[in-house]
Amino acid sequence: MKKSRFVLAVIALGTAVAVSGCAGTAPADEKTDAAAPVTLKVAAVTSPMTDVVEAAGEAIKDGYEVELVEVGDYITSNTILNAGDVYANFSQHIPYMETFNAGNDGDLVGVQPVYNFVIAFYSKTLDDIADLPEGATVAIPDDPSNTGRALKLLAAHDVITLAEGVDPYEATVKDVAENPKNVEFLQVPISSLNAAYEEADLVFQWPSHIIALGLTPQEDGLITELDDRFALNIVVKQKDADSAATEALKKAFTSDAVREVIESNGTIETAW
């Protein structure tokens, strides 16, 4: 990653503020004569998110550097950001972030959509959703935003019917009004859905995870959806939303270097 230099203003006694080794929420809008660049730690879970973060690090403007912090799951990505251990994360769409905020007294905010992705249901045994058997096991995510998305997609293809008046984006399995094939829902974290693919009749999964099984939504998805509401965003704490460092991140994440990474991946597309 390119490392560049940023000048921070000195405080009254002329003491330079060293931010490069700080936790990730460095006071990037201050100025000093210190030579060290501002390090912006950005958490991400898996490729292509991690690839995008690395590309943004190559494109970040002079005075900043990006340090990728790779974590094992989406909850951790938000927990360490909310605690101030990283400056930003690139792991989620806004509905997922809002669910985290509500349940964890979070103050996270999305500042820049970066890419959209096609979501899909997959099956190891079926070639057509119409062949879904009676009593089929359907694996869906256990977090509210992705649960709603999965149920909405099933309803759009007449596998189920949601209760009248229910916002499909906020639907839960309790909102399933009609279930003509008596499917049984298995709710697990996104990171466990690949394992469910081996046993369940139908599995909802993100392309960034299902690719580990050699599958893509375009080639292997039985039913698919692309919804701008679920574009992946750069997320920071509310207090940093309008900072110079965040502006630098936004420019880096919408750079030609990032565009190249996105366009080279057949399962995602730019969202800016």
C-alpha cells in the first residue's frame, strides 16, 4: 500500500500529535509539522471487500495510509469500529448497520456506497425453484436485515406469502402467512450458510461467501435479486462522518483502482 504524508497543525505548546500508531480514530483534521502519515485502519471480512480496501490503500491521497484489518465476522467488524479500535469498516450494507446500531447502542453511519451485488438462493440438488420439495429445508441468515431480504425474495417467487401489510424488508419467519410447501426455515449466521448448503434444500448466500464453493449468483443462483438498498458502504462513527480523513477514504474507495477491482469481479458492480 502507498504510504503518504500528511501535515497536522501543532497544538499550543507546539507538540506534534503522533497518529500513525493510534487505534484508528486519529484526529485527522488537525495539522502538525510531523512527518508521519495518518493511518486509517479499515476492517473487512473477506474478498472482494478486502481487495477493495487494499486497492483504496493504493489510491489514498498524500498524507494518509490505509491499514487493512481483516476480521472473521461482521459482528466483530462493527464491534471494533464502535469501540474506536479501527477508523472505518467495509463489510456491510446500511440495513445491517442499522440493526447493529439499534442493538448495541452504536453510532455508526454509512458514508459512501461502493458496490452492489447480486444475492441468490442456491441448491445442491435442484435446478429449478419450482421443484422445491414438500417440507424442504431452507437456510436463511439469522440477522434481521438479511432475513427480510431472503423472505422477500422467496415471496417474489411464490415460495411463500408474507402477511398483508408487513414491510418485506423487515419481515421475519413469523410473518409468513402462507407456506404451501411447508418449508422449514433454518436460520444461521451468514458465515455458516456455506456449511448449510451441504444439507439444506435451498440456501441464501452472499456472493463473497458462496464463491468458496465455486458458485456464483449469475451461473448458479436459482432465484436472484439486485437491490441498491443493499449496496456495501464505507462505515465510520458518526463523529467522523464529515472529517477530512473520511473524505480521503471516500475518494480512495471511488477511485479508478477500486473500480478496476470491482469490474474484474463478475459478481459485483460499482454503486457510485
